[in-house]
Amino acid sequence: MSPAWSWSVQDGLAVLRTPRLLLRAWRDADRAPFAAMNADPVVMAHLPAALDRTGSDALLDRFAAQHEERGYTCWAVEVTDPALLAAAPTGAFAGFTGLSVPGFVPPFAHHEPCVEVGWRLAAPWWGHGLATEAAAACLAYAGVVLRLPEVVSFTTPGNTRSIAVMRRLGMRPDGTFEHPRAAPGDWWRTHVLYRITPDRAAPARS
Ligand SMILES: CC(C)(COP(=O)(O)OP(=O)(O)OC[C@H]1O[C@@H](n2cnc3c(N)ncnc32)[C@H](O)[C@@H]1OP(=O)(O)O)[C@@H](O)C(=O)NCCC(=O)NCCS
């Protein structure tokens, strides 16, 4: 997949643009809508647990620190498309999409660092192709700029919306693994794994 995308550096940090989205650095103003998304049982249905405000803030801080340290992160996703914004009751912040290094030793790593592409959008933003649009730009950035040999993605088998994003991105299934952080018997222990070699020639939009 070769999306329309571009990247630039703002205040020393990489930001990405797609036709309808800005993937930017995190701001304090994101904390409230981020916490609301992370507390929504619909959004968190396929994750081990919803997050309270403390957990949500800690995750935002981790994303911001990784942006500084590695030059990539799970970016804050902001909708820039006027037609979508006009219909949105909750502002431009839509969630996150991006690249991160798993916080556990991945039993499936082929490369070091093992980089994951992931996404989480507030429910009103589902069904518009935004996660796939954002993630495609992240994969292009991973190939063209970061020159990563591989990007992985994983989720629980019942997370059909997330698996559909992986497939739309052209990722290939590579079986299942037991999540090292899950205890035996935890409902979320088994994960499906997908891999992709990001396109190193995906042209950026002029
Ligand atoms: C996973 C998640 C990001 C997927 O969101 P999504 O909106 O379904 O995914 P996409 O951005 O690819 O959008 C695809 C849908 O938009 C529709 N669509 C509408 N307009 C579109 C457009 N202009 N372009 C592309 N697709 C469009 C597609 O037809 C598709 O609809 P469908 O679901 O009815 O088939 C979202 O469900 C989510 O945040 N879930 C909770 C968090 C989570 O589980 N994350 C993963 C944990 S590992």
C-alpha cells in the first residue's frame, strides 16, 4: 500500500500528514480526550482492561518519551478533513496510531528493535478508513525514513476490526503466540501475529 503521505519535523519531532489526518506530537490538551477514549469499554473491549486517568496519562507520557528517544512513536491523531470535522461533536483529536517497541520481550522478534504498528481511535471515528490511512503512512515512514526491515502487529483473535486493518495494510498472518504478560487462563493470552516488510520506496506527497 502506498498512501498519499508526507512527513516533516516540528520542534525537533517527526510529524506525518495524510489527506485527512495529522499525526503529531502529544500535548497536554490531549490528556482529557485520550483518557475518555481509554475508559470507553467499547474501545477497550479487546484489550486486557480499560485505563483510568492515571494509566492513561502514563501511556501518553510513554508515547511522548518514545517520540523524543527514538524519533517515532504512537502519534496523536488529529482529523484535518473539514467534512469529517463538521460532523464531529468531540473535536479533532481522534486517538493514536503509530510505531512502538513492545514493552515485553517479543517471542516472535526477527529483528532488533522489534517494531509494532498499532492503533486506537475513539469510537465516533471508526468506519471512515482513518486507522488504515494513518497506519499506512506510519508504515511508509518505517520503510522510507527509518529503513526498518520489518514491522509487526498483533491482537486478540476476536478483534476483527483490528485484524481487518492489518489485512488492508497488506500485512501477512504468521500464526499465534502467547502474550508473555498474560497469565495462563487469561482470556487475552493468545494473540494473532501479522508481519510486513515496509516499502522503502513509498513516495512521499510533494
Ligand atoms: C481497530 C480500529 C482502529 C479499526 O477502526 P476502523 O475504523 O474499523 O478501521 P479503518 O480505519 O480501516 O476503517 C475501515 C472502515 O471504514 C470504512 N470507510 C468509510 N469511508 C472510508 C474511506 N474513505 N476510506 C476507507 N474506508 C472507509 C470501510 O468501509 C470500513 O468499514 P467496515 O468496518 O464497515 O468494513 C478501531 O476499531 C479501534 O480503535 N478499536 C479499539 C482499539 C483496538 O482494539 N486497537 C487494536 C488493539 S491491538
